Amino acid sequence: MIQRSISLRNSMRFLKRHSSFPKVGPHTFFTSQAAAACEPSPFRTDEEYADVNWDKLGFDLMPTDYMYVMKCSQDEKFSYGELNHYGNIELSPSSGVLNYGQGLLEGLKAYRKVDGGLLLFRPEENARRLQLGAERMCMPSPSTEQFINAVKQTVAANKRWVPPPGKGSLYMRPLLLGTGAILGVAPAPNYTFLIYASPVANYFKEGMAPLSLFVEDDFHRATPGGTGGIKTIGNYAPVMKAQIRAKKNGFSDVLYLDSVNKKYIEEVSASNVFIVKGNMISTPATEGTILAGITRKSVIDIAHNYGYQVVERPIPVTELTDADEVFCTGTAVVVAPVGSITYHGKRFEYKTGLGAVSEKLYSTLTAIQMGLIEDKMGWTVEID
């Protein structure tokens, strides 16, 4: 943790010398039709940043100016979408998403570089994951090109809400919803794809301090044959009871076990988990009950490049007793070190901070995401 703090202080000194953050001015507006033309457009050129205290940014919803909306029927393909002012949407009480949970979500971030440019991180992976989820949930989905174009438009329209370099990111939340009315259990007749955005910083209230996890063996996040491996909206409400209980007892979050044997670790509430022992990094295999995280996938590749042996396998909960390190990964949490895990009343502590594997992986990943080092992986996408 000392090393990360030093690194951030040095980064901010660099940013202050090489960039400026102008004061916010008055609003300007544009039409949805012009925005949908996919050509560079000078959104709000009279103001570079929204009136936000970036130093106090957390992970709470902060509505921005615009959202992207695209619709189609069940037997059609998505075609035309447009930017609308951010606001409420109208739903039938009998819509598929409200009655039967026919919905998917995604999450990705836009980052501002030191030179003012904007970067996305592996948006094509989010598009593919949404498509896989849509197939499982019997829904049409946008093409990869449509998805990325929609994300780019949404970021460009909300550019003033992208935090200054080193202060956070613009979190993008794509949703695919069965919005058509349906009474019986069946796919909805109509669908809506939309994206809204919010500037964010650290996901956990601990900031970048090590997390404290509680192993849950009464409640389960997912079951074999279910939807644990996709980002359906129904995966998240079931974890809230266990999460609230854990937080009341002073823990950061919950680590779930498999629902069959109750002895293998699977996921934290909204992030993947890794354990480190010597030169080996292990993470639970994604075999239907665990989400194939994009940050997880990226961290595996970075770890391989550093020479670590990375294994995807079933991990017995008993291995937590002698692990050197444990860390979580996800779009929201990035790479979050775990300082301790409590299981059956016993607390196990792990290495964090200076010299930790998680610190090295975090530093490399975020440097790529923010354009601070060369992206040799080809993961980042520039927004014109």
C-alpha cells in the first residue's frame, strides 16, 4: 500500500505540471440526430469539466447529461440508436424485465489521458459477453460494432464528466432489457439497449486499503446450470442479504463457496478472486457458475508476461489458510488486495502493499488503461 500511495502522489505531481483543469462554464446542447451520425462532434466545447469535486469522488451514481437508446422487436436486429438526455424510461407493468427478469447488464470504463484524449478498455470483450448472455436469455443483442459505437457516442457526449487523469473514470453501464409487455413466461416481444454513465473512483469504501472478506456458506451466488456465468440482472439481488450481514459485522464483502460441495471458493459478490502461493497464481475456473471477468482475463495475461504460473482450477477453501496473497478483480474494483479472510470464526491474513503481486498487477493494468505506458496488448481504444 505504501508503494501505491507513493506512485499516485508522483503521478499527480506529474499531472499538475503537464495539464490544467479549467473551470466549468455554461451548458450547450445538441440534437440526437446529429449525435447519431457517428462523426466527430464538439460536445460542450465551452467547458472541459463538469462542476464536480473530483477529490471526493466515490462509487455513487452521479447522473450525467446523455444516455444512448436503441430498440428492436424480438424477430428483428438492432439497427438505429440515438443519444437522449439522461432521464427516466417508460416501462409497461407487464414488461419482460419487470415480471421475469429478462435483462442483462455490462460495465466498462472510459479514462482521460494526460494529453486530454479518452480511452476505452477492451470494449469488444464487453460486447461479446453481452451477446453470450443474450443468447442464454433468449434476447436479440447489438453487434460488436454497434455496441462499441454506442459506447463511444455516450462517452463523447458526456466528455465533461470524465474525471481528470488520476482522479477516476467514467463508468459506463450498458443494459439490455426485455421491455415489451408479456403475461405468460416467454421472451418479451420488444427490447431496449441503453447505456448511461457516471463518474466514479474507488468501489470499496476502504479506498485502496486491503479488504476484509467473510466466507459465506449459508447463501450461494450461483448454481450449476443456472446463470452465474453471465451478467444477468437476477444474479445480484440474491447476494445483498449476505453482503449486508457481512458489512454489519465489519467486513468489506462476501466470498461465496460452490453450492454443490460447499468447499470450493467461487466469487466475491461482484468480482473474481485470485490466490497467490509462491510463483503460482490460482483463480477458480469459469465453468458456468463464475463470471468470466474481463479484468480477470487481463490480469491473467499480465501475470503470464511477468513470468508467474497462472492456473484456473477448483480451489478448496482450505487453501486460504496458507496462501501468501489474495486479491479481487473486476471492472469496478480493478485489482483490490485482500488483507484478511474469516472462515468459520478463524481469521487468516495476507501480504499486501509494497512488493505484493497484486500491487504489481494493479500498477501495470491501470497504467495501460490510463495510457501511461505503451499498450503492447492492443487492449485500449481511442475515442475521437
